[in-house]
Amino acid sequence: MDNFSSGLIKNSMSTLVADSLYPQLVSSFQEIANAQEPAELVSLRQVAFDRFQKEGFPTVKNEEWKYTNLHSLISTAYVLDTEAEIPNDINISKAVIPELEAYRIVLVNGQFSPALSTLDEETGLVVKTIADAHGEVNFQKHYAQHADKSDNIFVQLSTALQHAGLYISVSKNKVVAKPVHIIHVAAGDTDFFSQTRNLIVLEENAEIEVVESFITNNGAAKNLNTKVTEIVLQENAKMQHYYLQVSESSSNYIHHTEVYQEQHSLYNNYNCNLPGASFIRHNINVRLDAENVESHLYGVNLTSGKQFVDNHTIVDHMKPHCESYEWYKNIPQDESTAVFNGKIFVREDAQKTNAFQQNNNMLIGDKSTVYTKPQLEIFADDVKCSHGCTMGQFDDEALFYLRARGIGEESARILLVHAFAFDVTSRFSNPTVRSYVENLVAAGLEAKAS
């Protein structure tokens, strides 16, 4: 592995300066503007921050944020931490996936921890901190060129203030030998706000599997974490990508993943949110900008307590002869809320498109809530497209059938939920990760039963 570095932008932003997030961010940008950086990056930061100041944080009056109220998160004063030392008591055991042999990269509040990471050198794989990647050709070509075209203001905020995160590049014809397991740890004893910015570029015929786990360090204070990831797949590149959220209730997340695909490339995303983090908003946008491109998006969301999980997806078919497949399943328990808004666009030039989208929901508990909005906009006339959603609770007849054969009620419920989720988890390409997620689903249900 080439030039893995832990350099960070040095400034003094670890201060609590106001009773809400917005003025803190303005103050932070003024300090970043004085940093010694390449002129191109300085310009990108300024343009992005100007847009953020013009638009501000989204409110529920914005259709895209109709069910996602940010008020309690952004009205809090945080430590904006770009320089603090990584705590000594970091515990990553909750992120360990049994029997998964992988490279391990640990980011604590976005900052690389060499002591907790295990990385072997591998020709053709470049991994650096985002702060050290400015001289890389693929960084200069692709950074902030894809996600920033979206209408998500948090992308602009990330471009303006990013200081931590990863740059991963896989060279032409390279198949990475092992999965890359990125563990994101939220850690701090005072309410804190962190931003992580990632760029992943796969050159022609390259292949990689990336597993990202999100955990909270023991005793961490309330935290808000934003993460923007840009992914570029060049011709015939292939990527398997997992998001596994197993954080604690003190953690809150706003993610944006932007995927740009070229001819014959394949991108598979497996997005799993389990009981834990209080608030999750994840935008996943996939742009199929060449012929013969394929993408699959799978999601399993098991929520509990008063947890809120909102997934917004866009699959944009821009060229002909492409295929997309999307299947999300929500299982809200207690008083939790799940939101799914999936959009498929088929542009006028995207003839011979094959696009499928499905959202299924099983509500457990009288106070659980689901908001679902599958959308399909077709501007071409020679396509195969379908979308839909279902809403329901336990199948009482199936539950009676299992109980009549000596299976206890709670065990029967777990079996039925397993069967409900299995349609999606069976699509996971990595059997070790699949087994891990299925065990987490069972644990999440058993915890409620107990």
C-alpha cells in the first residue's frame, strides 16, 4: 500500500463558541480560509461555503426533508474538533466481524488512527488521508466533481470545511486481495460535531470490496457526524460496498454517497441500520453515465425505541442499455420511524433501460411509523421499469402455524422477521457479512423481546 499518511490540517478550531451550530461553522470557515492549501482547493471551499450561507440548513418545508427535522441537532453547541488527540480508550470490538479477513482502517471522528489500523502494502492500492491526497492525479480529477452537483447542502458544507477522511485509489486491472474494513468511531466526552470526506476511485477493470462500520465509543457524549463519499468507477470496474450502522443512541449521522459509473461498471450497495443511533439520514445517488452499466441497492433497517432512519436514493439512468435493481426493507419497532424515498430517473437517451425498485415494510408495535415514497420518472419509451411498496405487520396465520408446532411466540416472531429480511440479506455478496448482519437482526429483535 502506497504512502498511507496520517497528516492533518493543523488549526485551532476545537472551541465552543456559540449556542447553535451555524455560527460555529461560520467561525470555523474563517480559520480554514487562512490555511496554506492549493489554490484550487481554496476556491472550492469558498464557492461551497457561499452556497451554504445562502441556503442554510434545510427545514421540513423542503420537500426532500419533509419528515426529517434537524432542529434539535443544529440548535446544539458542539465542540468542532479537528485537532484534538485521539482518546486512548477507543474500543472497536463492536465493529469486529467474526471470521472476516480484511484490511482494517480505523477513523476516530474522521481522523486516521494508525495504532488501531492493520494495513499491508499492496501494489496498485493507494490509501491516504484526504488531507494528504491533494497531489494525487485521481484526486485532482474527481474531488468535489460529482457530489457537489447534487442539491444536498451538507455536501457543500463538507467541501467547505472538510479536514478528515480517506482517499482510496485502485489502479487499472487491480483486484484488491482482501476487503477493506473502515471502522468509523464517534468518540468524545463533550458534545461534538465531526465531518468526514472520502473519495474512492477505481480505474479500468479494478475491483474492491469496502465494508464500513459505524460505532460509538463507550461513554461518548452526544455527537453529530456528517460524511460525504464520492465514488468513481471507470470502465469495467466493480465495487461491493457495505454500510453497517451499529452505533449507540448518543450518535447522529447525516451521510451522502455519490456514485459515478462508466461503461460496463458494477456497483452494489448494502445499507444496514440496526438499533442504536438516534438519527440517521442517508442520501445515496447513483449516476449511470455510460452504456451497459449495472447498479444494485439493498437496504435492511431494523429500528427500535424512538430511533429515526431516513434513506433517500436516486438512481439516474442517463445512457441506454443499463440496469438497476433496488430493494429496501424497513422493520420499525416501538416508537421508531423509518423513511424511504427512492427515485428512479430514466433520461430521454436511456433507451433499453431495465429498472426495478421495491420497498417493503413490516411494522412491529402500534406506535411505529413508516413514510415511503417510491418514485419513477421516465422520459424514454423503450424501457422496462417497475416500482412499488408494501406495508404490513406480522402474518397472524404464519405466527399461529409456528406456535402450533411448539415454537414460542417470541421465537416465532424472530423467525418471521428473519424470513422477511432474508430476501434482501440473501443478495449480499459476502457470506461472512451476510451472516453477521442476520445475527445482528436477531439480536435486535431478542433485545426487544427481553
